[in-house]
Amino acid sequence: MKKTLRLYPNGFLLLKDNQDLKSIPDTFKRLDLLNDYYFYFEGKGRVQYLVSETRFIIISGHHSYVGQNEINDTSELLNKLLDAFYVEHDTFLNMIDFLGGRYAIIIGDNEEVYVYQDASGVRTVYFTEEHDAIASHLHLLVDQFDLNRENDKQQLSNQTFTLNNSKYAKLKKLLPNHYLKFSNKSIHRFFPRTQNKYKEWSEDARFDLVKTLWEAQTEDYLNQYKKLILSLTGGNDSRVLLAMSKKFTDQIEYFTYTIKRNKNNSFFEKTAKLDEKLVKQITSDFNINHQFLVIDSDLKLKQDEHNVLDRNSARSHGRRLIPYYNQSFPETDLLHVRGNLLETGRAYYYDDKPRMETLINKVVFDLRKRDKSITRSFAQDLILNQLKDLGYDKSINGYDQRDLLYWEWRMGNWFSEVVNETDSAFETFLPYNLRAIIDISLSFPLEKRYSNYFFNELIQRNFPTLNFYGKNVDKNLYEQYIKDNPKKLENSIIKNFKVFNMDHKLVYNKASVKNQFYLPTQFLEKGNYAEATIRPLKQHGLMYIKLLSKYLSSNGVNYLKYEILKNDKPMLSEDIAHWDKPNHINIYNLTQKDIIKIRITALRNCKRISWQKASMITILEKKEIEDNRQFNKEISFTSPFSNY
């Protein structure tokens, strides 16, 4: 039997007083609360509640509590949350840090009602400043009240724009890590409450806790739902999901959508075929229950189905897949496991600009995707004020505001609406969407977050073989680093590198990886330098070095330079900003007594992770040739920007 697309699946609407409503779906039920509030919810949605004579708590949506407090069932969870909220509020906040799932918590009494949501706001909560109402879906509120539609530019012009805005005037969205005070529709931050405690933990302790929390949620949901399905692609995020589901591979169904053939060579088609190739490599080696969903032109949504989806989600994303999902998974009691939120743990919003400038640029960039006529000069003052109002103008208990903006504004706005759309096929479970796990992922140093260390290490510690297969590239590690690059089998050219301050005192010593070295962020101060040493092996002759600095920017001049030194005497110098191609360098008249150093020096203070990345020098190749002749030059090079 074909699934019928539900209107506002898992939706809810909370009103104060019995207001006249225009359009409540027939599938919704009503719960009366304390003679003051009325809670409407979709009958097929998961809603648990506890109502006393003076207080109430509702959890609308699926959830899994994996904290240290022993909780036997949902009734006990509701009681403990309600008591803690009014008696030991810190305990309540600590408990919801370990409450996974996709939900809204509505809690209150006759005096006030408060609304919280899951860690990333995947259960959307909308509210209007002009009515005593909140809802799970944008259009569920629009259906009830006369609200003026305003695009971003109109809201900017009218000075009504906010970072949690919608396309309707005075209709806003609750942001993750904030709660809503119902009486005046104000939002207040409740996280982060302290410094990140996990920074003090050992790496083993952090990874052990993530594994425990991840598996506890998965096991709980296997008991709650008849079926869990997990989508596999060729990318990193689904690889993490597969690794973390290793304990449950015989209880989960895996799938990958692909296409019959690549007709137009579009990005979607190329990505689908690459995913198919990589997933086939993995599934041929491991015994998991997996199927391919073949996307063709046979299944299409009807206009009335498009109309339903237009109301379910504030934006369209991947809608064409829904009929294929419903055909392949006709069951209603199933849960789709996804990994899309993992970006929060990476350092996506970091660059070399001042932090507030970066945040303004990110917001303007997002607005311009919808309306190219919006310029930075037009929008920046109002955006700046909004950032300040929400506390993004400074770090919060040591948390960088760039991380918080990405977590709360970027992911909280975008991905939640993606899931609102796919609700028409199935509910979604995101194991990473647990505040404690997100917190742990943010506890690692920037250098490690920048390199995807946390997620690669999750794979390595739980299902290490999965790191062998290519991630969004069709070659595995052997093909990438050995078969196609036989020179990498040779001994390392650079064993280690050292960092010195401007007084030439050693401050740092590190092993080199892949014949690379750089200036670490904490040492990017004027006059400090990093250097690697190469000693000639031939009695007398010349040395060929193929050196690569990938940084290229007309705005990055006079920040960093690299040099070649022979016995501490400079032979070659180049500003790294001018040339991003290999520099083929020959050094003549060498003996075994000589010492060649390659040095990268900071020309000004530039303590940003992006400058560490820019400072990276790679020695691609080194050769020595025995030659007893005396040459009339000491060095030659191919970069037009090298100075001798």
C-alpha cells in the first residue's frame, strides 16, 4: 500500500487560551493544560506528557536519554525533568545535555511556559510575536493567523531582520542552545554554561564516552522502532555512521541511492555513481544487509504531494527522493539514521579575518544565495547588531563564537528544514545530535578539528578497515599513496622540524609527516621561524629539491617567507603569497660537511589557523648527483618570485 504524505508529520501547535483557529488538520489531537493552554499534536507523532494540577511537561518527538541518572522509562524521565526544572535547574540542564533525539520540550505552570529543543534544533520550533502561539512548522502558524510575508531584503529595509527570521514578518525560529519564554516570546541562551570540561579529559576517555553514548542511543532506538535504516554514501559522514554501527550491523538495514546511468554528467549523477562504486567496494568486503535504490524517471510526486511538502518545510531539498524512499520502505514504524550534522565538529567558519568580520561575511553570503541584490554595505549594520544581541560578538565561556554560529544558525536553520521534508517518508535519528557528543567534538585543538581528526579517529577506533576506502574519491589509500606514488615508499626526506623564536631559541620540535613542515598557530609571531634540515649524502656534488608552497593570495603578501640556507647563509628567499606551483631548486658545490636548511619565517604577527595552513612547505622530491666539478653558481630555481 502506498504511503500517503502526511501534513505536518510529528507536528504540534501550542496556544494560550482557546483562540479561534482557521485550519487544524483532522489528524491532530488536542490536550488541555491547566485551563490556560491547548496543545494540538499530530496523532501519529510521538508525544509524551505529564500534567499535574499546577505544572506540566511535554516531550514532542522521539528521544533517548543516555545520561548517568538511572531512568527506567519515559514516565520516570518526565517526572525527573519536571522536578529538576523547578527544584534543581542545573540538574535539568545537565540531563538534557544527554537527551538525544529530535524533540521539543514544553514545560510550565500557570505563570510561565518555557520551550527547549534537541541539541541542534532539528525539531523546529516557530513562534510569532503577535500571537500566543508556537508550532513545529512554519506554515502551521501561517495557516492560523494573518501574517505578512517579507523577504530578507524587506526585513532588512524595515529593520525587522533577525538571525532567526523566517519569510514572514515577526515569525521567528528558536535557535539551538536557547530556550523560549512563551509569555513575551524572548529567547535566552542556556549553553555553554561553563568552559568545555572535556578539554581536560584524556583522548581515550573522550572517545570512550562518545562510543558509549552513541551505542546507547542506537540500542535504545532499536528497541523503540521496528526497523532502523542507515544511508551509505562514499563520503566521510556515512563512513563514521557505519563504523559506529558495527555492533549492530545485523540489526540495521543499509541503503544507497544511485542512478541507472549517467545521462547528463550532472553533479548529482557523478556523485551518485561515485557513491555506488565506493559502497560496492565496502559491501563486497563486509556482510551487511544493504540495497541500492535506483533513481529513474518513473516515480514522480503529484502536484497535491508537492503542495503538502511545500507546507511541511520552509525550503525544498532532495524532494525527488521521497517517492523512492516510500516505495523501498513502506513501513511506518522505522527510523532513518543520518550523519549530516557532523560538520558542526569541524572548523568551517575559521579564516584569517577578524571574527566579527567573518561572521558578518557568512551571514551576508547566505542571504545573497537567496537575493543577489543584498550587499554587505546594505546589511552589515543590522547583522552586526543581531550578532551582538545574541552574544556572538565575543567568546562564551571559552567557546569560539564562530563554532557557535555554525552550530546554531547555519545547521539549526538549514538541516532542520531538510528533515521536515523527509518526515513524509520516515523519522530521522542523528546519533551525533547529542549536546554531550557535540561538546566533546569541539574540545579538540583547532589543528585537529581542521584536519577532521575526531571523525577519522572514531572510524579508526571502532572499524579501522573503513579508513582504507576512498572518501569521495574512487582510489583507496593504497592507490592514493603507494601505487600511484612509488616515491613515497622511499625514506622520508624530512624526519622532523624545529621552531625557533626571534632570539633563535628552540621552542618546538615535531616529527614531520609526508615531508611537510609549517609554523604552528601558537608560534606565528613576527621573527619566529620553523626549519627543516637536509644533509648531503654525496662526497661532492649537487642537490635537487622540488619544493611546494600551495598558498597564493595577492592579499597575503608580507606575512610569511621561505628561505634556503647553506651553512646558515641565506641562498634563496621568496614570499609564499606569490607562487603556488613547485619550485625546482638545484644547489651546487655541496660536500658532506654542508648543512642545508629550509626555513619558513613569520614577517608579522598572524596567529590564525589559516596562516598555519598557509605556511605549509612540502618537499616533493630530493635527489643528489655526485659531481666533482666546481660550478660558478651556487643555486638555481624555477619560481619567478625567488630572490638570490
